[in-house]
Amino acid sequence: MRLFVTRGFDHVTVAEVAAAAGVSEKTVFNYFPTKEDLFFDEVPERQRALVDAVRNRAPGVSILEALRKLNREQCTRLASPGFVHFARVIEESQALKVKELEVMSGFAQALTGALLAEGIDERDVRTVASMLVSVHRQLFLSARALALTGKHGPAAARRLAADSDRAFALMERGLGDLGLPHGRKDRRAATN
């Protein structure tokens, strides 16, 4: 990470990372299939946390509430001063932005499996998983935007948590009233 922060992701080779770690390039590739995987080394842990939040939630806790809690737990880390380096490296690399989309797609696939195991209708599960991961991605993008503008610490963590809570509240209420003036019922419902 030090090399990526200092020189930029695109300007560092895997051979240089291997040399800095005192291992062979082959050893690096044994653990990380691509250079992008090396940068996003926490992805397997984050994916497990997403699935575990669904699978290991307490009785009576909804899937939305379990994932809301997971997002809130990440706010302090995402608002830390050190996150700015991570955010800047991503922002400066098209390859990492592409990999980020791949990571989120992998999160959606993993969540799809967890939701199917919960008995969510298979006709709905991909849409639901994509929506849930979208909230997770927005948290990450918001954290990156704050970090790049120099905002971090407790105030930034509170803002991220509030934005995440708002997104989950929107999902809990449903999107049926989206675009309608406040207090007005859906016109289709009024005509039925």
C-alpha cells in the first residue's frame, strides 16, 4: 500500500511489490490473482461480513436492519484520516474503479446466495441483492468523496451513518411514493 500511495497504483509493478515484501512475484500471484486484487486485499473479509450479517443476525432482526448495522459499523473506519490515501489511489486509477465495480458485483452474487438461503423468492433475489449492495457502494463512494475533500473523523462518520440510515429507511418504506409530492397518494391507487 505504501508503494501505491507514494507512486500511484498504475505506476507500481507486482515485481516491485514482491521485492518490497521480500517474496517472489510468483508468491504474490499465489495469493492475489491480479494486481487489483492485491490492492483490494480486504474484499474476501468484507464479502464474508456482508453474508454473515444476513446469516448470523439475531432472531427477529430483519435483513435490512442487519445490513444497516454492518454499514454503521464501517463508518468510523471509512472516516479515518488514513482512508484518504486509499481513496486517492482509487480515484487516480481507472483500473481500480473497474475492479471496484467487479467487487460490488461479487458482493451482489454472494448476497444473492445468502438471500436464497433465507427463502427470498428467487424471482426477487437478484433485484434485492443489487439494491442492498447499491446502498453499501454508496456508503463507500460517499466516504471516498468526504476523504478527498479533507473531511474525516467523528463528524464525517456521523454523516456517513446518517446517509446510510436514510438509504435503508428509503428501502424500508419502499419506492412506491418516489417522485410524488409529499402527502399525496399514488394516482394509480386513487383511481382503483
